[in-house]
Amino acid sequence: MKRIDCGAARVLVTLAIAVGPVWLAAQQGPGAGQFPGGTNPDGSLRPSAPVTRLFTQDAYTEYEILEPGSGSFRITFLPEETRAGATELINATRGGSEGSNIEVFDPRTGRPLKFTYAQQASDPESHAIRATLARPVPEGGVGRALIYKTYKDPRTYMMNGNDIVWVRSLSGYRLGVVLPRGFAFISSNVAAQLTTTADGRLKLAFANPSGQSNPVTIHARPTTATFIGSPFTDMFFDDIKTLYDLDAPETGRITVEQSYSDYRLGDRARIGSLDYLPLQDFKVVDLDTAKALTAVRQRSGTFVKLDLPIENGKQSVHLKLTGTLKAPGYALVDGELVFQRTLRGLRNTVLLPAGWEVSGVSQSGTIGAYNGRAFVALINLNAENNYKVTIRARRR
């Protein structure tokens, strides 16, 4: 069983917004039928619906390219199900890809989950994994699964002499691609981190900020070079996302919602975000069960006792942290809303108060509207964990 190498003290963070069902409905967005996206028969683009997703890249996918000539690659997939009451998680196999060697686990316990893998009635070329969740998704919680599967698809993994070529249209996910041992990159058409795994294979790690289709083509060749595993933090495996929900600028008050899956072994989890987020009235919830956990402050930090200890690499605890922040960098300046803060982690979204229009963003971000309120979603594609951002807005 392959384990994702997350380091000795790796912390993964995932957000679950308290307005859960409302947020999910909003993901469809206005104009989903009116603006279908895609292309017209003449090849020109059709407009897609307005951006309403506060975050993208909720699932992580790693593609481990197997031996040359096999046409196969091993996939590690970490999806989520947020519909309250859901009892299963469905993962479809792309048409033309032949799935096999499927294993499904509950990330909370590390134990196998029951699943079926069968042809879909609506599309005879496609199959789907239907995994029975360990527990129904609780109100305010998230259902998770850890899926391992092997795809055989000679259309997308082929040979060019002794070289290998791998092409895949990847959309909406945080991603990793691992070459077979003894191969080096000739080229890759995506901007990505490059590192060496502990067993000497080269790995790309990247994200697609738009969440839209991203065609990836990799060429690699046999090499006699020896690659030595290097200490490395895969920032795209780290699924941190933080929502800064701004109150009226006169108040300087911000509601923060952040959650994370902690893979560190033991029976307690350290709430490290409180080191840089001095939240008032903070609460911690176990998203697998939607149960509130009691936090204890100690000299070395703030901790919560876990109901289920983490004992192996397939396990993690999925936590949500909420609270309010009184930030000096958020204020009304000469009639203009100004949010200025050093942000940390991969994904941060700033949700403006109702009635304000974005007039300036100092970092690259996606602008959208959520329930009539403007937001800026930022994805940090650099290895540095913190960066300063200034957002300005004007009243309508």
C-alpha cells in the first residue's frame, strides 16, 4: 500500500464553511444554463457562468506513472462529500480508462470501506466507484475517502522510442505526477515544483488556480542519473484554505473559518493556526463527526484531545477552526475599504461585506460573487508559506 509522504509533522488544512448547504447550492452559480462554457461548432469560446466558488482544488490527486509500455498509472485520490446525510461517495472512471486494483479507506480510522465498481448505465464507456462512507455526512461536517486505483489508458500513456509520453486533461484538483524510477523529465508544460521522492523518483507538484481544464503533457527519458530523496513539503498536497469573512470596515472585525486534517501520530492535535490567528471565541469541530472538541491551552500551544488516535499513515483528523479576529490591517480609509494582511498557506479567500465592489488586489486572485457579495480567492503558487496582500473596495 502506497503512503503519501507527508513528513514527520505534516499538517493538512481544509475549510468547511458553516453555511454548508447554502454554499453548495451557490456553487452552481447564476447563469449555469445560460452560460454553459465550452466551444461553439466553429471553435469559438462560449462564456461560462460567473465565478461563485469560494475555493477550488478540494480534492488531491497523485498520478504515479508505472513501468514503460504498461500504459498504466496508479492514482491516489482524496475526495470529499459535503452533502449532509450522504452515505456514499461516487468517483467515476473517465471513459476509455480501464480501472483495476481499487482500494478504498476511511481516512479517520484507516480501515477499508465497502465499495462497488461497475459500469454506469448512462454511459457504457464509463465506470464508477461507489464507496459506502463509514458514517453519514453529519450536518456541518464532511465525508472523506482515500482511494487507490490503477488506470490503464494507452491513449494517454504511450512510448516514443524509449521515451515515455503522458498526457492528461486535469481540472479542478491539486495534483502530483511521479515518474517511473530511472526516468528524467525532457519537458513538462505546466509550472510545477519538482522534487525527488524518498525512493529516488522525480515528482511534479502543482495546482490549477482556475479549477478549469488544464491539459498536461509530460515527456521523459531513461537516465543513468541517480536521484537522491530530498526533504520537501508538497504545498499542493497541503489543502489549507482559509476564509476571511469581512464585517463592516468600521468595525475592523473579521470572522475566520479554517479547518485542517492533521496526519501527525498521537491522540491529540495542535491548533497551530492560533500562532498567527489570535482568534477570539474560537471553536474547534471534528468535521468527520461534526462534534465540538475542547481546546486546552498549554505553554507549547493549544491542543485538542482526539476521540480516535492517529496510529498509521492512512489516518488523519479533519478539524474546523472558527473565531473572530480584530485586525488593525482592516479599516475604512478615506471612504475606501482596505484589507491588508500577511496570508499563510495555499488558499485564502476574502469575502467582502455586502454593498462593496473590488477596486484593487495586490496579488493575483480570482474575483467572484457569493450570495451577492464580492470575494477575492487567492492561491499561493510559491513555496514561501506567507505573502502580503492588500485588497481595496468602494461602496456601490
